[in-house]
Amino acid sequence: MARTMWDSSLGKKTVMAVSGLIMLMYLVVHMIGNLKIFFGPGEFNHYAHWLRTLGEPFMHYEWTLWLIRVVLVVAVVAHATSAYQLSRRDIRARPTKYVHKKARASYATRTMRWGGIILGLFIIWHLLDLTTGTVHPGGFQEGRPYQNVVDTFSTWYGNVIYIVGMLALGLHIRHGFWSAAQTLGAGNRTRDRALKATADILALLLTVGFIAVPVGVMTGVVS
């Protein structure tokens, strides 16, 4: 039954919707945590330490954090796999392009696939920069996330990569939230306007909230 559901287009769209909503909830929490950087290094570093002790003493040190990471990895893989397979299915169904493009399609809709690729590359860079420290500029300091964030956004390329990634994220959320609502049956004639407004507000708040951090470093508010 699960295989039959997965093989159908509806099943893949449902997987995309559910995994997308899981990542969206994480992004809201992640953005709120990021904004703690404006309260100084003590507050931000304490928050990062708290994440590693979350659930103690029932959970061992970092176990809850790793559980969250596993759930996110599964969600990202499921989202990307279903998106890729749906894209290939669309191409096979229509190997030649339409003569006339739909004028009503929004910019976010037309760039959804490229936006997903940009976000995938951004996630890899972000993890290598601020989680493993592999590509981090200025020397990665374990246990000092405040200084690591300042180091990253003290470089021009760190700001460019992050801001471009967050703009792509905003467009992706704006269209993705609306699509998920339709797939899961939440949309109807009376709720469509509210869902579209919610998608716009979520996309705007998350984009501005995430971009506020590099802007804070560039302007010297965070230093």
C-alpha cells in the first residue's frame, strides 16, 4: 500500500507537502534562535549550548539535537527525491515545451526547481561553514558560535551566498506553503485568500529574519 502510494503522483506530492511543512517548522524555530545573536555573545552561545543539553537528563548530551538532525535529513531527502521524480515525470509526459507559457504563473512558481537546487547547494555550504567548520573563514572555534557567525559575515562572499540563499528560500516558501495546503486539502474557495496571505507573510518574515543577521554584522550592530 505504501509503495502504491509512493509510486503515484499524489503520493509524491503528499510526501513533498509533509516534509516541506516539517522543514518550515524547523526554519521558524531556527530563525528565532538566530535572532538571539542581537543580545550578545553570552546569550547566543548559551542558546547553542542549551540545544546540546536539550532533554537532559532523560536524553544524553546532544542526543536530542542529533534526533532533530536525523528528522531534518530524512525530510530533506524525501522532499528532494519526490521533487526530482515528479519533475522527471512531467518531462516524460511533455517532452516538448508548450508554445505559450501560462501568464498567470508567478515568478516563484517558474523558478521553484532552480530555487530548490540553490537551496540544496546552500545547505551544503552552510553545514560545512558553521557546523563542521570545513570552509569556515578565520579559523573555526568549537563552542563559540557567536564568533563563528561574525567571522562568516565579515567576508563579502559569506554575505552574498547567505543572502542569495535566503532570497531563494523566501520564494520557495511562498509557493511551497500554498502548494502544500492544496495537496493536503486545506485550500478551498473561502480559505484561499487567507492561505495566500499566510504564505506571503511567512516568506517575508523568514527572509527578513534570516537576512537580519548578516546585515547586523555588516553594519556593526553585531560585532
